[in-house]
Amino acid sequence: MAGNTFGTLFRVTTFGESHGPALGAIVDGCPPGLKLSEADLQADLDRRRPGTSRHTTQRREPDQVRILSGVFEGETTGTPIGLLIENVDQRSKDYSKIAEQFRPGHADYSYRQKYGVRDYRGGGRSSARETAMRVAAGAIAKKWLSETHGVTVRGHLSQLGPIVLNDHCFDWAAVGENPFFWPCADQVAELETFMDDLRRSGDSVGAKVTVRAEGCPPGWGEPVFDRLDADIAHALMGINAVKGVEIGDGFDCVAARGTEFRDEITPEGFLSNHAGGVLGGISSGQDIVAHLALKPTSSIRLPGRSVDKQGEATEVVTTGRHDPCVGIRATPIAEAMLALTLMDHALRQRGQCGDLATDTPVIPAGDGSTPGR
Amino acid sequence: MAGNTFGTLFRVTTFGESHGPALGAIVDGCPPGLKLSEADLQADLDRRRPGTSRHTTQRREPDQVRILSGVFEGETTGTPIGLLIENVDQRSKDYSKIAEQFRPGHADYSYRQKYGVRDYRGGGRSSARETAMRVAAGAIAKKWLSETHGVTVRGHLSQLGPIVLNDHCFDWAAVGENPFFWPCADQVAELETFMDDLRRSGDSVGAKVTVRAEGCPPGWGEPVFDRLDADIAHALMGINAVKGVEIGDGFDCVAARGTEFRDEITPEGFLSNHAGGVLGGISSGQDIVAHLALKPTSSIRLPGRSVDKQGEATEVVTTGRHDPCVGIRATPIAEAMLALTLMDHALRQRGQCGDLATDTPVIPAGDGSTPGR
Amino acid sequence: MAGNTFGTLFRVTTFGESHGPALGAIVDGCPPGLKLSEADLQADLDRRRPGTSRHTTQRREPDQVRILSGVFEGETTGTPIGLLIENVDQRSKDYSKIAEQFRPGHADYSYRQKYGVRDYRGGGRSSARETAMRVAAGAIAKKWLSETHGVTVRGHLSQLGPIVLNDHCFDWAAVGENPFFWPCADQVAELETFMDDLRRSGDSVGAKVTVRAEGCPPGWGEPVFDRLDADIAHALMGINAVKGVEIGDGFDCVAARGTEFRDEITPEGFLSNHAGGVLGGISSGQDIVAHLALKPTSSIRLPGRSVDKQGEATEVVTTGRHDPCVGIRATPIAEAMLALTLMDHALRQRGQCGDLATDTPVIPAGDGSTPGR
Amino acid sequence: MAGNTFGTLFRVTTFGESHGPALGAIVDGCPPGLKLSEADLQADLDRRRPGTSRHTTQRREPDQVRILSGVFEGETTGTPIGLLIENVDQRSKDYSKIAEQFRPGHADYSYRQKYGVRDYRGGGRSSARETAMRVAAGAIAKKWLSETHGVTVRGHLSQLGPIVLNDHCFDWAAVGENPFFWPCADQVAELETFMDDLRRSGDSVGAKVTVRAEGCPPGWGEPVFDRLDADIAHALMGINAVKGVEIGDGFDCVAARGTEFRDEITPEGFLSNHAGGVLGGISSGQDIVAHLALKPTSSIRLPGRSVDKQGEATEVVTTGRHDPCVGIRATPIAEAMLALTLMDHALRQRGQCGDLATDTPVIPAGDGSTPGR
């Protein structure tokens, strides 16, 4: 497969560069009969949209999505859904320097060596702008998961640079009420001060995002290569700037003992959820929990050493409009990727096994599934 | 795609259960003209093989692989390579209890809910025994990568339960000389004591493995969903018991600043390798570095609470021959999965871009690529 | 895979309904460095365009294609190429009857049973309008094949209803000079009379199209399921209204003897080309020749018996603007599908085998490759 | 995808050369809970088996298949089914001449140019022996189609060289009672005489096979590239020696009129089946009918002109054990390929659309579906 398609049965293919005329996607394999309008996609697009607070890039893009096919009289028809977002604010500027240099931490050099040519305007295809189409497609998956299976996919920031989420004040309702997708209102002032200082310093910082799917039935996934957790890792590591992915307790499992880590079960439900909702590559019915680490933005105005296309030493200073922490706007993207993965596996499960009814009782998700790691 | 195939151009499909008659694989898409014999595969199979030290499972399997097709007069022909390993030591025992119970931390329950039926003998398809075929296939990829591109893929344990690798005594030569794939000879006595105590306690423990590919040219990978790092994450998270994957510095990037994390470049080479050899989803020519976290074995003889097929409370005690730390034998498996991913992307790159020659000088990997994180 | 993507390495995904706002495609996997402009695509689109003669549908669509991504400074960049054609002449009419009936010979009933819903306006997704995007994508493949390998892909009508091509007056130059893609100028008057009579009668007729690729190197294809001829058959049978596909002599092979059918070889070249340029699923270096049969248009104004959504008997009369012979405009579509197939296999061959240089001399295509069956 | 895998959700991957130690396959994606034993596969393997009459190759292969995984306690488990057939009668002979020559009509030259190397013993991978695994896998699909949907897949020879099936004496029961899979007992003597003469002459002849699926529900297939008929064409053209594929009336549609060809419908059912059971790429509920043309065997003992590896003129005489008409044994292979295609689309349909229940009545298949073209 070429690298711009995601999924097996529910398939999303995207195109578009940061400073080209438009971004687009084709969502193929969507079940028919799902009520769908542009407004359903716009809500999540607006959450990801640049320029909504002083803590993110000041590029102004309305990110207004159009549905060009696959929906008729308000319902999906089962044929491919064409999506389009026109780029509006591709501020024209002088790219001659960027064209010649390889910015450290960027895809400039690796694209050059892969393709020989590159669209250097605003990062071209490597720009995070590409993720808008993932969010639009993910909104379809979220809606289908919710309406057909009662699954909720949502996420939040769980670390911003050195500031770690205080689990004790965890509140999903807080996430939508601050520009950081932060689930603890008490920490927001601290985050704002931190980000204001950071912006003034010209530097950038990393972040950690947590995403969760609640209500997944057991049985989604595959046993070997395409394990549900492997496909989630593929989905999340495929987001720009991500350097690590954990399922459930993730790296904390290394120092753990089997007696504590295996999630014991009673007739009332699982007693813990260290596994993050996946056993043997297949959903267990507990909450699916994943964490991702996003590196600090490489585009900063503090000078850095690099080389140019001739291999000569040069100094790079990145001006322009950039997120000082790309992780902040990553929450809706991570939600979208998780939703796309789950919906694809839901269809795969239905394809291979049908609506299999076992006589084994479903084990309740149990108390182990409390948010906040 | 069904879940038992890995790769796009270089494709590995496996079959086999822990206690069935045999394990097998078909390796499709291998370039013709590679010299290949069963001995090439056996070396890595022997490294993964059970029963070689008191610290791993005592199941005795020779894991002797046969090549059934695709090789003629000592060379690959470009047609599919059929591989077969007969199971020898499927010790017969009473499975009636396992058939009825869902062992905590195991795939028993999730398989049951997915398929309705399951081969419960020794975990069936969910057994780590399945990974033998990955190692065999990975050995083909390793050989091709080495002979055609000079790429070396190798790995080591970097944490065993609470014991962290001491970077200062890092030595690749040590890895093959202890049963732990540990690259520091000075720590081996400590590991042995720890494992002896652990085994006596009946408990199990997690581990961290690090894998590295040295000598990769820049330009392998894809920009969006199938980024090289995303596919590596898919490959490594698809190994039994893995709960986390990091590329380069991984989760350490969260608290890092852009000024320190972006790997600066001079004409003499990169100055660091926080990114782990991948920029924008495409290899940069630096060492590709990944870490994986493996959970403690769930199969332990200390009793745990669970339910049976009727949903009634039961107590589970897992006897039999199990690795008290599944992470130990995971090193060759992780190497194999990394090699399969790289070879697939090497062929994909050649397919799309040919043997593209840019006039841009290759940046040396630089000092940043020192092993030991 | 979902059904709206074609190809493995060079991949085309399309969307769009006959009467929706637009048609679109994403062409993924295109090699970088190919000079490409909208004009390159427009030429073939204009050949397929409706409304250019009285013998085809009178729908007036400019079919103006826009390239939205993947091309920078006049060259492909290796990232996905987004294509868009706005629908202009979706004449509004009363669809209430079509919505309720299943037109015989149409996809109305099968779509209904597959999806439960359908976009009945102008046939929706089942309209041949969808093929415009194939032609646009095929033009990219044609250009690449020509520039990198000197391959020419072209086609012509070889039978129109009862009128069979006279091989003796075969002339490629004639094809572009009549509205029938007919390679014999002497027969054009006969075709015009036939079509005028047919149009007046209200009936429709089938056609046969022949496509050829000249200059293909030997070695493209796969030995088993994805044989080059199997993939060509998939490509051509996937065009609306096609009911049969032949490679080389096709069904004439049934009554042939091995002594005559096997294409003998001399150092000067092959002595015949009954096989149509494919041996064992792999190109032989001879011209690749395929024929396809297109059924008569089902949309005719002569009444036909059918049932409605309730299963009640009804009479169907299809008014509106339809091609009395859909086969006529199929030539550029068939060329496009052949080109897409060949380019995909060219990249697959390069991916697996690289630019393999055997020391075996290339056998000349020989005299056997004269057009006109 | 590499070329040795067939299918999207129900996937068959094969390996094996004519004179290697074994043939094998992995069947991935099979639904769990299907009762399956080796005997279920053996019946069709025995129909395809060489050496059962004087009219086919005298190679003696028991073709005894072993199931190595994926079946537990007599039922499929949903995990991959490993299949193996050992080669027994690879008569050792002197291959030095075949190694140097390119036999006309064979894959020798095209393999050489593709791979640089080839296993020349008995045709290696290009031997029709590879189709044994397709038949084994197809038997699984046939059984599932029959048990879950009441679909019957069967076929027969409909032309042998110049001898055309007499429709008037069509009888399915006859097919199994003669070595030609011929559905008219009255013509068998004529066939035997023809074949005896042919064998004595040293020449070979082509054949036409017809396959049919009865009982398919409407709604299987895809609208665009992966139309059901396109995938059937891919499946059948992917069989060795096939040069043409027709759906329903096939090439007869060229000279037909729309009024006669569109299959009219009444509440009692379709009035004809010119379309062969597929409308708009999706099954209509009528019998699915396909015809395939197989070329005469190229391996004949009458000398033919060719070149050797150095491009020098040579004369080729093929001795050994060959079918004088490869089409005869092709019937079970064609059935298998049709069954694999249908089962894959059945799972795809279930994956995307679930067990959709429309309120539209199912149109009966009607009288139009009489066998014998």
C-alpha cells in the first residue's frame, strides 16, 4: 500500500500540502445508513483549528469542510465520501532560504533524500496541517462507533513539558473549557503562565496526550501482526512529532510483577486495567487507554546549526507562525486516529465473525478503568 | 488484510498453534538472487529457542526450520519461500481446567468473545511460540539488509524488572555471552541472582528491550500514515506482551525543550540522535533506535482470581513451563520485526523512487548515535 | 481493501456521483520528478468527454480537471496527487419515478440490496461518469510509461454492433479523426449511418474495444494470482458495461492447436503473438494486446418490464441523455485502465527485483505484433 | 501486495514449485465455527489430481493434504489454516537442456527476464501444479458458501478444441462420470476419440470451461474497481493458460441490442440472464455464470523453434508427462477460484453493511438461469 491510506475496511486516503490550494480525503468503506452532515465533522475540526488561542499558531484557517459525495438525503450511501478543505491563509512569504536549508528536527533532509524534490512551502506534506483531514474522517468513525456500539472516544493532555496532570482533580468536563485540553481546571493558570514564558523565550516544549475509548465490546482486534494495540500504535505513532506510544500502563510494566500487573477478574468485573483494554491483541471490554509522547516543535526562532543543500554549514532561524507546543492541538488528532482504528477493527470483526453471539457472559469493565492513568 | 500477514512488498504470513503439529510461514516478495540456506535462519532461531538456560521456559524444542520453496541452487528465486517448523515437545497434559477458565492477563477471554471457540492448548495461536516464524523470516530480512545496504540490525535487553542497564559498561560483544542479551558483563551476576530469586518466588517481571539498525540510508519511510516509525511501532507492539514502544528518546521528549531536542547538524554529521533516526516518518541516515516494554508473564503459579466460562468466580494457578520474564527471549524477535519493517520500506522506496540519486551530500550519522539510549 | 482503490504501489482512489457536486481522485505512489500539468490530463479527458458528437450523450460537461496537490514547480513530488472535476451539467429533473423503480440491466436493484439506500440521480456512483477520474489518473500513468520506458498505450474500437473492423485498412492515424475511435477511415460512413439509424430506433448496441501497449519490457507481472493478464482482466472488467476480456487471441485459443498457438521464437524475434504479450503472467516484451466486450446501454427509451421497490410489476422508459453505444467512449477509459495496471506492475517489479540486469539478450517483439487482432 | 496472495478478507497465500519438496498454503480470515476436516478438501483435490485417466498427465501424485493449524476439535477457530501437500513423484531427469532453452509459449523467458534466475525443473512455480493449493483452499470456501448461504459452485467443460457442448443434452449428473467434466454423456465417445487422436499426433488443444454459482444472494460485490465480475475475471484469468474470461453472455453482447440484452424483470423473476448474475458490479441474485478460455498446452513433443539463453536459435522438443489439453483438469480449479472470490465478497459485504435487511422483496432468479450458456 502506498503510505497515504489508513485502514483495511474503513479506509481513509488523504492528500494536500500546507500551502497548496486544498486538503482532501476519501473515506471508503463507510457503512450505509449513517446520518451525516458537514456539521458532524466541523465540531472536531474546530477543536483542532489553528488560531483559536494565543498558545497555538496564529495561522487563521476556517477549516470549513465540504462533503462532495457518499452522502445522499442526509445519510451515507456506502460509496466513498469525498472531503475537501480549501486552504485560505497560506501567507505568502520568501521561501528562498527554507528551500536551500535543512532545518534541524524537520523532514527537510529526509524528504530531499527520499524524493529528490520537495514542496518546501510551510513544510509541504510534512506539515501538521495534513492532520485536519484525519480529524474530519475520525469524526465519521466517532459518530458510527457511538451510534452503533455506544463507544465514546475522547482524550486530554496529560503532561505539558514538566507539568504533570494531577489525577486527583480529573474532570472530563474541564477538557473543553481551556485551550490545553486539560482535565483539571485547577492547573490551568499554571499552564498559561508556563506557556506565556515559553513563548517569550522562543523555545518549545513536548507534551503527553492520553486517549480513551469507553464502551468497546470485547472481541475487536487480531491475534498476531494486526493486534488492536499494534494498530493503535501504528495510528498514533503516525501523527506528526510522536515519539512514543503506550497502551495501558505502558513502560511502567517493566518494573512490575506478574501478580500485580495481570488484571484479575471477579464476576463483578475486572479489578484493574493495567493492560489498557487489550488482551492478546483483542479488546477485553475494558476501557482502551493509550498515551502518546509528542516532541517539542522544531520550528523555533532561536538559531540552530545545520547544513544547506550543498552540505555547507549554515544557521537556521525559523520565523513564521508555529505552535510552541504541537502536543496541545494533538488531542483531537489522537482521538481521530483511535476512532479510525477501532471502527476499522469493528468492521473487520463483523466481516470475519459476523455478529457472533457466544454464550459466555460479558465481564463488566470494572473499577479498574478510572481515568487519569 | 487479515491479521496474519506483515508487510506490503516484503510480506510474511504465518500460521500455527503452540500445540498443533507445526508452525509455518510464507515469505513473499523476496528479491531474487539472495544466497540463502536453512543455516542462515537457524542461527537466530537458536537465539530465541526455549530451554537454553534455567532462566527461560524448559520446553525443549529444536525449532529446526525447513525451507520448502523459493530457493533454488542456494539462491532465492523471487517466488514465495515456504518455511516449516514441526512442533516436537507439546507435552500432553490435562487441559480441562484451562479450557473452562479465563486466565487473568491472558487472551483466553478476548479470544472466546471474538471467535466463540479457541484452541486452549498452551495458548494456541496466542502463544509466543508463534514468534519463531517471525524470527526465521526476520533472518532473511537481516541478511538482505546487510548484503545489499550494509545495514546491521541488533538488540539487547536494557532493563530487567528494576535493574537498569549501566550505559557506561555498554559492550555489544557481551550480548551474546549471557542468557539475558545484556550488553554489560558486569551486571550479569546481579541479573542471575535476581532471576533465581524471582523463579523461586513464583512471580514474574517485565523487561525493556532496545533494538537498533545501523547503516540505514536516508530516505526509507513514508510521510503520513505509514511513517517508518509508525510501522516500527506496529511491528514491535505486535509482539506478545509489549505494552509500549519508543523511537529514539521516546517519552523523554515530553519534558524536553526544542533547542535541546532538535538534532542539530554540522557538515561533520548530526550532533545528537534524540529523534532515533527518523525525521518526518523517513529515515535520516542516523541509527534507528527503538525501545519496547514487555509486561511480566501472566502465567505464574501464584493463584489469581478469575471467572470461568459461565462467569462464575474461580481461582487460577498456572503450572507448566513458562518464562518468568518473557522479555528476555524477546530480543531476537524485536530484531526480526525491525528488520522486516526496514526491508519492506527499502523495497517500497525502490518501487516508488527507484535508485534515486540526489546531488545532496549524505550527512554522516555523527556522534549522536552512541548505543545505550 | 475497499472497492474504490485500484493498484498496489501506484494507487488510484476515486469518489463522486453522477449528480453530486464533484468527482475526485487521489493518485498515491507516483514517482517524484515527473513533469506534470493539468493540460497533460485534459487531453485524454477531452477524448472521453460527453457531448462532442451526435453519437454520444448530449450532457455538456467541460470536465475541467484541477490538480490540488502533489505537483510543485511543474513536477510531481512523490506525495499524493489530488484531482477534482466539478460537475456542471447535472440537469435537474424529476427523479421520483427512478427512485421507485429498478431499471432492467441497471445497478438499481443490486445497489438497493447491497446498501439499503442509493443515490438514484443519474445512476449515482454506478454512472459511467465515474470513469472520468480513471482517465485523468491514467493520463499520468501513460506519461510516466512513455517517458521512462518508451511504452505507448493506445486503443480503438474494433467492433460496433454487427460492424467488424476491416483489418486491411488499419491505420492508427484514423482513430483520432472520427467520433468512433475507429482505425479504418473507409468504414466511418457505414458507422455513421448505423448509429443514426440506431438512435432513431431508440435501441442501443454493444461494442468491442481493443487496447495495446507497445514497448513494454519483459519482466513485468507476477507468476500466480496477480499475473499481469489477470490484473489487466480485473482492470478492464471493472469498467462499466464490460462483459468479457481477452488477452491476445482470447477465445480463439479454444479451437487452436499447440503447434500453431505457441509463439515460436527466432533470434530475429517472436514469429507470432497469439499470447498477447504475456507468458506465465509476465510480460514477454511483445505488444500487450487486450480486447473487451461492452454490452448495449440499458438506458433506452423503448419500454421494458420491471418491478418497483415493492416488487410490483412496472414499465420502465428511460428518457434523458444517454449514449446509444457506451462502448464508443470506452476507448480512452480502457487505455487508462491498461496504463494504470502496467505502471503499477512496473513499480512492483522495480520494488522486488530492482533494475535487474540479466545477461540474457532481449528477444525482439517481432512481426507477430501487427495491430488489427 | 505480493502476487501470491488472493483475496481481501478471506485470503489465500500459496507457495511451492513443481519439483520442490512440497506445496503449501495459508488460508487466513476464515470464519470460526466451520466444521472442517482433511476429507472436505480431498474430494476436490482428487478431481484435479493428475494421473487419473489416459487423457491427462501421467504424473502420479496422491495430493494428500494435511491441515496443520486453524482447526480444533473439528471446527475452524478463526486463526490461519496451514495446508501442506508433499510432492511425491518429481521424477528425476536431466534438466540441462531445459535450463538453457526458452520453450515457446512458456514462462521460461519471461521469468528469466523478471528474476534473473529460475527453478527450471518442471516449470518451477509456473507449473499448473501450484493450482492444487487453490483447489484445497477453494474447497473451504465452497463448504462455507454452501452451509451459510446455500450457494452451490460447480462447473463443466463447455468446449474441447473444436467440439462444442450440445446444450440440449445438458445434465449436471454427467459431469462427474467422465474424465472431461463434460455435462452431456452422449458426446463423451466423440471426446475420447478426439483426445486419443490428439495424443497420438503429439499436438495439444485448447478448451473452454464454464463455472456457475447458484443461490448467491443479491448484494455481493463492489461498485467500481473491485466489482464482483472484475474480481471474478482476475481470479479466472489468474489460472495458468487462461486467455479469456466472459461473464454471462460475454462477447455475444457486442452484436446484441439493448432491448434484448437488458434482462427484464417481472414479479415472478428475471426473464433472462444475459448479464450472468452481476449488475453494476454487484450480484443480482441470479446465477453467476462465467466462461474461460484455456490455450493449448505449449509442452508438446513436436519440435518448435526457439532461442537459448545466449539468444542463439535452437529447437525445442518437450518430452515428459504433460496434459495434451490443460483445460480438462481446469474445471475444479475454476470452481475453486470462483468460490474464493464469492466468499471474500460475502465477508466484505458483511463487514461493510452487516446483515442488512432491506424491505425490498428479493427478485427470484427466474427462468433465465438455465445452464448451458
